[in-house]
Amino acid sequence: MDDISLEPVRLSIELAAVTMVILLILATPLAWWLARTRSPLRAPVSAVVTLPLVLPPSVLGFYILVALGPHGPIGGLTQSLGLGLLTFSFPGLVVGSVIYSLPFAVQPLQAAFESIGNRPMEVAATLGAKPLDAFFSVVVPLARPGFLTACVLTFAHTIGEFGVVLMIGGNIPGKTQVVSTEIYTFVEAMEYDKAHWLAGGMLLFSFIVLLAVTLFNRRSKSSSYSATPV
């Protein structure tokens, strides 16, 4: 264990935290729109959001790599702005992680918003609250379980991703090498003892995350049932 660098662990946590914050900002209005709209675009947008769940990570990573590359739309834009290329860099990993973990943020929030319904917003409107005020003062507290689930799932999913980060960022120590790619490095070098430490830690972390989400959702449902008048 002493020979294992903690830098990939730190980098993984930093990547997961940044991705989680960005996804909360992006996924909240998107999930709200999907939960309330009757637009014919709802189905195509929902399919695009869900796409990372069914696409192989290598396929998704390849197209993100092309988009971030020198001839891609994002790569061309960042170069024209003097920012250089995002490939094989931490910002590039953030872009890939946000896209890859998008459904893990949108779907819990969408489900939470749909379960709330329109009634709380209508009541807030009759009391003179503006839509934005009503959203933050009424909807957000009611949707707290969805926000917590989205945070936990996106953080955990980002910690465990491999194919996308390897495709976009490579495996550069101290720069783009996260826990999952370091495990790959240890296995490739047949250093199974070191791989066991990290893989076991990932297994325990994933179990704890899933257990916490399950217990929290069960407690939230119990609280909602007990609060419902008979």
C-alpha cells in the first residue's frame, strides 16, 4: 500500500466533485423542462440524455475526443479563443464526465419533479409568488431526495468511469490518471497486489453509495406516507 500514489485518488475526487456541481447546474433546468413540457421535442431530448446509458464508453469517448480535437467543433472553438485543446487534460476529463454522467443527474431530478406535480406551483402562484421564487422556495425543498440522489449517483459514477476518461485523457500520471486508469496500469504491469487495494476500495465505495441511496429513498418514502393525511 505504501507504494501506491494517492494522487489518482485526489484527482478522482476532484473530478467527481467538479462534475457533480456542473451537472446540478445543467441538469436542474433540463429535468424541470422534461418533467413539465408537452413539446414534441421531449422524447428526442430524453433519448439524447439517456444515450450515455446504452452507448459503450469507448464509442462515447471516441466522439467526445473527436469533438475536442483540433478538427472538432469544440476543439476549433477553444483554439480560436486561445485556450488550446482540451484533450489529454483535466478540463477535457470534466467535459467527458459531464456528458457521460448526465443521465444520472437528470433522471432522479426529473422523477422528483414529476412526483411533485403542478399543485404546489399553482398554490404558490395564488399567493403571489413568482415562478422562480416558487421553484426555489417550494419545489427545491420538496425535491430534496431527488437532488441528493443525483449528487450521490453522479459523484460515484464519475469516480468509477474508465473508458471515457481513458479515451479523452489517456493515463498521464499527475494530470489525467484517475483511480480506474491506475488500476488498469497495475493490472497491465501484473502488479495485482496494488490493483487489489484500489479495486477493493472502489468495490467498498460503490457498495456504500448504493446502500446509502437505497436507505435514504426508503426513509423518504416512509416519511411521505406518514405525512399523508388519512
